Amino acid sequence: MPTHNTRHRYRNGAFEYYDKVTGETFPIGSHGLVDDFISSSLAIPAAGSAESGMPWAKKIVGAAPPTVAGVAAATNGVIACTLTSDDQKQNAEVYTGDELNFSMVQGLAFEARINPAVLPTLVAEMVFGVIGAWADGLDAVTYSAFFTMDGSGEIFCEKDDNATDQSVTSGVTLTTSDWAICKLLYDPDSATVKFYINGQRVAESTSFSWAASTANSKVQPVFGCYKATGAGVGTLYCDYVKVWQARS
């Protein structure tokens, strides 16, 4: 880490270091999950097949099938979620198997470094953020806060607390050669979700209020690709995921 770019601050009661150039954060003194996917031989188990020491599971929908796998010889370690061109509903997502170990209202923060290696086509989409219990389709998830990306590479900020369902452009567009650090956090002082890309707040003029109860604010990290139908393709690369919060 280049030390001349490293700064520190308190955010939502937790002390963290951050890179002032890239926006990457390094949480200290908080409760969370950090995974750098450093080995291309990493085998993420299928949903319902939990393995000791592995927090993740993969949700695969579609007979083709789509895939979730490590990328060989990828610098820093990368997981690829890949749809196929078969004309069918498909999911290639990584989540924690509905283990809802995190709570939005405890100042939760989610951060991931992602790259749209193959931009989604037709109705395919990419998603990365946090959700409650998994459901078949992005709009079917009752409680969520995440980023989505369409075929233009435009990133949208989305939130659903079962009171208001919001989707607002971030104003940021990626190409297949771009990596971005995408972060969302719940701000207890304003009871809103805030979104950041490469250290800069986006969709700032929109208030993403969070009205869900504490019981309904339990979430899990998720990233991957989805299509409801058709022959669309897409491949999302994920370099790392960090999720953290205050312990209470």
C-alpha cells in the first residue's frame, strides 16, 4: 500500500484507513468480513452445500449452466461470475447462503472492487451490494441496497426497504477495461444509505432513506450476474469484498 496516499478517519463510529486516490478503505476496530479471493483454485460451494471455513456459496440458476469460478493467474485474486448465451433465465451469483450476519442499522458498510469483463447484453444485469434473504430476481428481493450495471456500463444505485424502492443513476459509466471500488454504507445519523464510487459520493442529491425495522435490516453480501430471460451474456469480475459494521 503506498503510504503517502493513506489517510484515517472515523465513519459511523468505526476507525478506518483509506486511500485518498482510489477510495479503497481498510477498516479497523469493527466487525466484518474481508475476502481477497487470492487463489484461482478457490472453489465456492453451491447453495445448500456449506463448507467449514468458507463464508460464501454460489447461486447457479440455468441449465446451461452459468459459472462462478476463480480467474487463473489474476493479479490480487479475482472471482468471475459468467452468464452463457443460452436463451433461459440465469443467475451466477455469490452470497453467504442466506446467513444474514450483518445489520444495516449497525452502520453497515459494503465495499467491492469490480470490473465488467463482459458487459451485460439484452436484459442481463450485474449486481453487487447487500440483500436480505435471496430471491429469484433482483426485484423479488424484499430488502436490499446494491449497485447494478446494464449493458452501457452505467452504474445505478438501488435501495428497497419495503417502503420505497429506488433506482438512481450514479453518473458513472465503466468500460470493460475499467475497475471501480464501489461502496455503500448506512448512516445512522440520517437513517439513509449512501453510495460511493472510487471514493467519491454518487447520487448525492437523492435521499435513500432506510425505514425497515431492525429485524428486517439483517442482510448478506452479494455479487454476480442475472438475467430473467433471453440470450444475453455478461461476466462480472470481483477482486475483493469487504463488509463491516459496529458490533452493536
